[in-house]
Amino acid sequence: MPTYLAPGVYVEEVPAASRPIAGVGTSTAGFIGVVADTVNMPVGGGGVGAAGTATIAAGAITTIAVTTPGSGYSAATATITGDGSGATATVTVAGGVVTAIVVTTAGTGYTTATVTIVPAFHVATGGDPVLITGWEEFKNSFGDFQTGNLILAHAVYGFFNNGGTAVWVIRVANAGAMASLTPMLDRFAAINEIAIVAAPGALTKVQQDALSTHCETLLNRVCVLDGNQNPANLTVDDIKGGGPGTPAKDSSFAALYFPWIQVFDPVSGKLLSVPPSGHVAGVYARVDATRGVFKAPANEYVQGAVGVDHRLSKAQQGLLNPHGVNVIRNFDGNIKIFGARTLGGDLNGDFRYISTRRFFNFLRESIDQGTQFVVFEPNNPALWQRIIRSVSDFLTNQWRDGGLFGATAKQAFFVQCDDQTNPASVREAGEVVTEIGVAITKPAEFVIFRIQQITGS
């Protein structure tokens, strides 16, 4: 306590009785996809201006001198052309410039030779994640729509076109490098803001199980999976990743969408079938921003989609929906997501809806980050009351926004932190235990009107 000597009014700053808990972000995505080494990069996107001059002796390339170091390179390759054959060289880059070009194969038959330096993004199993916040930024990092990046490019474009604002992208050089997604997903694990994960076009059981396991382990994100493009039959196992006999595992942290969608492809000038996961992740972000993460991302238009690979009827969807296959339907030319289940559907119990899983993840992560002030505080009733007030204030806001069900806040949730949850044995172990119950609002998936004929009076 301060010491007061002179009479007067003293205004003091005191800590708040409760700490506000801010909701964490839910719409940042993480994509893994192919960008081939043949993709041409725009000027400034991967380096420009480097040049080298070759020295020839007895028909072989002996040395290559750097004549212009260029700028903006993260990596580069050298191509040698001339009247001979077989010469190759490696390029060393430091500080964004080319510092050396070393001959690795001298070749034969040269009298003249030209050395061309181009940006390179050679990554054996996956590069470092790159944060992309708009389509122009993607083009500068991974190139415009081209043959070597079409699946990833359309996924990222569809993500932003449908409302996405930020996506971390890991590029691999070819489809073979995506056979096991685990090395790339391990890089995503350190980025806590990622809440949606996808590998557009990844259809094997190994790939889809890796995505699900990644989310189940971290507990703060979900994955969006693509159904098989051309299943042998319109059955659950045929549509799920891996196909009959080896389908992807069920998981409340995964949502699978079928069929593939058709978009306009600027490369061919024709319609192209692409996996829907990138566009769907954008719809997640759009619904989060306009309604809230508790709103099911369904009965929503897929912007940019002009068709679907398979037009399914209501009866066909009825065979898939209970198992958690979310169908994308064509309603008179309007392409809509018309499913909101987690993969496994009814088998996932309370978490059969993807909105329930995502909202629960949101609550867990927000409370986790918003109550870090509790660590090492004196474990006594005063602390318990601060915890109750902080968590209750946060959940009250979620109830007012419509995420929790109940006519009153008391019906929607409870927060208990007292001597019952924290007896002496718990306190002696250095623990403080809070029990929280929430009644999450579920989507109105089946809308039923009962109509009867009456006799007018």
C-alpha cells in the first residue's frame, strides 16, 4: 500500500478484476501443392538480371564467370546453349545475387556457348511456408496460372475469390514429393495461426490420413479433403481418399467434399475440373467473417465454380451425407456447398458437424491464449473468481453472437472453478482446474414443415 501524507484525493491505477479473452483467428489456411521447376516466374518474383560468360577450351566449357550478379534471387539454375552438348553448371546465390557459377559437366563440341540464369525453387520434400495475402502476391511468389502449377494456383485463387484473406503455402516440385505430406505438415505445426489445412488434389489414404492426424494432434485446426475425382461408383468408400478397401479414416477434424468443381482455366481457355478444397476453405473464411465460426459453411455459393463433375440428386446425397461426404450441388447453374458434416458423419457423435468442431477449437484456443495470465498466480479463491469472470465474459459474448444455445447465458454455459474442482491435493500439485460446459448451436440440417388440410369456416 502507498503511504499518504498530505490530505487530498488520490487516483490510483488498479488491475482489472477480469482479463478480457479475445477470440483467436479461424480463417487462416495452410496449403500444400505442386509448383514445377518449369514454372516461369514474373520479374521480381524470383530474381532477375544475372548473367555469365563461358570460357571454352578444346570444345569443352572450362569456366563460367559471373558478369552480372542480378538481384532478388532465392535460388537459381544455369542453362548452357550452343553448338555443343552436355555442359551443365551449378549456381551459388548469396544475399539475393549470383556469386558464382561452377561448371559441373564440361560437355563436348562447343565453339560458342551462351549461359542463361533463371530463378529456381528446387525443394526435395517441401520448401519453407510462405505467407500469401492476395492473388498478386501468389503470382510473385509462385507464378501466374501455368501448366506446372494449375492445381495449386486455382486452389489459391478460389480461396481468395471466396473470401479468404491469408494462406501459408508450401511448394513442392512434383507430385512425387507429395506422396508423404508429413514433412510439410510438420512445418505447419509451428504456425499457430493456421486453422484450416488442405493439400488440393491429395487423394490417397496416406495423404488424407496424414492431414487428419496432423489436425487431431494439434487440436487447433481442421483439414479440408477432396473426394476422388472419378470414383468407380457413387459410394462412400469409392469417393473417400484411397478408394474401396483402403478408404481414408473417419475423423471429426476432417471434412471431405465431392465432386470436383469446374472453373474457367486461363491457360487452355476452357473449363477445367479442379479439386474443391481451396474454394471450400475460402467459403469457410467468408462465413467466419460474415456470420461467425459457429455458422455451418453450407448452403453457400462457391464463387468461380461454373459446374460440377458429377450432378447428384437428393436421393444420392441421402446415401452419402450420413457418412460425412459433403456434396457440392448444382442448383439451376448455382454451385452450392450442400453438406456440413465431418468425415464419418453420424459416427462422430457430438462432432458430426464441421461447424461444431471448428467452434469448439475456437473456444479452446481462445481460452488457452486468453488465460495465460493465470500461470504462477497465487492459487486461491481470488484467482478462481478472476478465472470465472474472464471465461464467463468471453462465453457470454459468444452466446450473444448466437454461437451458444439457450434462452439465457446460464442455460448456454457454465464455468466452475472452486474448492470442489481444486481440493487440497490439486492445489498441492500446483494445478488449478476449471470445468466449463457449453451448449453449442447446431445447424438446422433438416428443415421440416408439416402441412395438413383443414376445412375452412
